[in-house]
Amino acid sequence: MNSLLLLTSIKCIIGASIFFVWVIRYENIKKEFEEYAYPDWLRDFVGILKFIFFLFIVAPHMELNILGYLGIAVLMGAAFLTHLKVKNAFHKALPSLSLLSLSISALYLFLVH
């Protein structure tokens, strides 16, 4: 598989994941942020940032692409650390770790392509 096809596949997975979690399963996100005692405004801000960063990933400008991959990586790193902080079972932290890995992998593929 060539790197451009792999990069495109990763972009699709990132976009689909963000859509699924923040649109289809939004009630679950609301519960999680309540459990972690995070304010509603932070939940909404994180959701907006995720969609903005994804738009950056698919934008036709290299600088925006890099910012988008880095932004998703930072948000997913923070999510993973939150799961560790509240001592969630590893399976609950796995999606954030997976998206963190995918965004870093995509950034690498993007930069070497």
C-alpha cells in the first residue's frame, strides 16, 4: 500500500471516529465529561476543536494540515491522560490512544510524502 493511500485511509478513520463519537454517541460524551467533573463549556470547546482540526486535516494548505494533525494529537493525548487520571479500565482509554497514534502516524506520512 502506498503512503498516499494509507494517509487517505487514516484521514477517513479520524473523521469517521470524530463524527461517530461527537455526533452519534454525544450522550456518552456528556456522561463522561460529567463523570470527570469537567464543565459543559469545556466539553463543547473540545468538540468544536476536534471538528476544526479535522477540517484543517482535509484543507488544501500544508500548514493547516500540520496544525490539524498536531491538534488532534494534543486533544487525544489529553483524553488518554484523563482516562489514566480517573483510573478507567484500559479498554475505555484505547480509543483515545488509537486516535493519538493515528494522528501522529498521519503527520509522519504527510511530512515524508
